[in-house]
Amino acid sequence: MARLPGVDSPEQVVCHVDMDCFYAACERLREPELEGEPVVVGMGYEDGENHGAVATASYEAREYGVESAMAISEALERLPRRATADDPEDTGIYRPVDMEYYESVSRDAKAVLDAAAETVRNVSIDEAYLDLGDIAWDDAEAFGRRLKDDIEDAAGVVASVGIAPNMTTAKLASDADKPDGLVVVEPDEVRGFLAPMDVADLHGVGPVTAGDLREMGLETAGDVADADVAELVDAFGERGRDLHAQARGEDDRVVEPRGRPKSLSSESAFVEATDDPEAKREKVRVLAAEVAERATAKDALYKTIGIKAVQPPYDVNTRAKSLSGPVDDPDLVERVALELLSEFEGDRVRKLGVRVSNLSFDDRQQASLDAWEGADGVDAGSRDVRERHRQRSPTGQVDLSEFE
């Protein structure tokens, strides 16, 4: 993979997922008759009241000038509440925030993301970054399309996806074709993709900063990229340096989970897809040892052990086994991973992965291995989850139990 000139950053394929108008989409999920209607979801807003602020406005509501963070009172002036209007024309439907429900939809969507990538950084209820590892750029668009389909199948909401060599550009890519967008920016396309972008579309640029940039003669990201960085720093402080780097597609951050991880995994691809049983078993042994060592180093106990098997071209299959309690036992990780791998005996695979999840960091007292011997096969809870969802992962069937 080519690197950007002058950028000493790790080679990555980063995917940014942003669920479109998420709160409004959730309201439509439980009230399908709201499809196509202007929907406004307000924080602090209750039916019949005029206080609070807009949390999400559907694209139909945005056509009336309703925007996020706008006072509900101002939103009502631009788009009257249908329930109290004499004439339903040019009116909208207002709903209060139901965070518990939105979080339940988000969990279904993010279970798909956890199944799709080894490393996921959740940044909000409706947004996340994925490190796609060694996926080829030629496969990126197909991967993104499958990921979008699987999110909609699992959670019932639509996501926009951007794939690029770094986090900043991936986010700009996911914003570039909303709603329901998919934009892939390969390493040698980054500067060309960013150059025509309006300065107001850069992250952290509000109306005031956009106006200041235009007064300096900088209308596009390309203008900012070509500007003297010292002049930008003089005008905006260190933020000017950040804007210059962003406009040039320079970002050396690595996708890392926030806070304590919910799972730990290790994956490795074969040079060519193989159905050799011993080659697959040896790969799993190495991966199981790696992930168990990482868990021990982080003082993490785990209650679920799983594997991922990726079949050509990019069909992802996962299997998991839940234990009766948290353990730290490398031998058990290997044994269970090999047991789960047996389901794919004879199948050609291009990549394998091992994951431990349902982590606990607070209790280092563990029982003996004998305490977990009763946990043969996939537990009943896992079967129930699989029956409830019965959806495809990004390119294959997935048991979601370990990703809840």
C-alpha cells in the first residue's frame, strides 16, 4: 500500500461508520408510518412543551431549516408541530429522546461492527471507526457495501460508510455522500478527494472559522493544504496546524478502542486460502496463545471464547462458546478455539481469528478449570441470540452472542 508523501503514519485501511439521522431512524423503525415525514427528535422536549433542543432532524425536516442543537422553540417556528396545527401541510412530527431504545438499536448495529473487524473504536451511539487490517483496497468497496447491508438487516437503520487510509479522511468520506453513502478513498486519491471540499466541511470548522478562512482567500480544503502553515497558526493557533494537516490528509492516529476493551482478538491471513486441516489448526494455536497472552498482560478475565473464519472472497463466519464464569486460562482458549474450528473442517479459509470477550478486570480470583467443564458447545443464550437475529455478518453468517 502506498503512503502519502511526507506522512510517516502506519499503513491502515480505516472504515468510518455513521448511522444516518440515527434518533429519527430509530423512531421510524418502531413507527414505520413516519417514513418520508419530517421528524424532529428533541433533547429535553416533551409532547406539548416548547423547551429543549433538537437532537436529530431527519433530512425532510432539514429542508425546513431545522438543524441539530437548534432550540425547539426555533424549530417549531420553522416547522410547526403537526399534532397542534390546523393544516398538516408544512408541519413536522416531534418526538422526545428515548435513549434506552436508541441504545438497544445501537447494540444490534455495533454487534455487526465487532464481527466485521478485529479493532473497533466506538466514538458515540451512532458512530465508530474500524481497522480493516490487511484487506486489499480492491475488496474495500464490496466490504463496505456488505457492512451497510448487514447493519440494516441487524438493526433496521441505514449507515453511511467511508473507507480511507486514515481516520480523518475516512470520516470525511462517510460524510461526503450522505444519506446511505459509501465512499472509498485509496491512498493515492486522498489529496484529490479532499482538494475540492468546501472549508466548511472540514471537521471543527464552524461558520465563524469558515468565514475567517474565506477572508484569507481559502475557499477549499485544497486551498488550506497549499497555504503557509505558519499563517494558519498565526490566525488560529494550533488549530491552524490541525486544519492544515486535515486538508492534506495527514493523520497518524491508530484505531484503538476507547477505555477498557470489551474483547481482545488476534487475526492472521494465509498467503493463499487453504483447506489444510493442520495448517488451520496451527494458525489457531498461535492466535490463541497470542490473545491469551494479551489478556493476561491486561489483567483481564474472559467469559467467552470465539473464533472467526473468513472464507473466500470475504465471507465472515464466527462461532463462540460461553463459560459459566470468567477465567484466565491459555490452555482453555486453545482447546475451545480448536473445538470451534472443527466446524470448518474441510472448508477453504483465507483468514482465521481468535477472540476472548465478556471481559472482567475487577476480579482476579478464578475457579479451577473443572468449574467450566459443563459449558460444552455454544450455550443456550448464544443459541437464543442466533435465533433472534438470523442475519448475515459483513459477508457471512454470524453468531452474535459474543458481541453483545
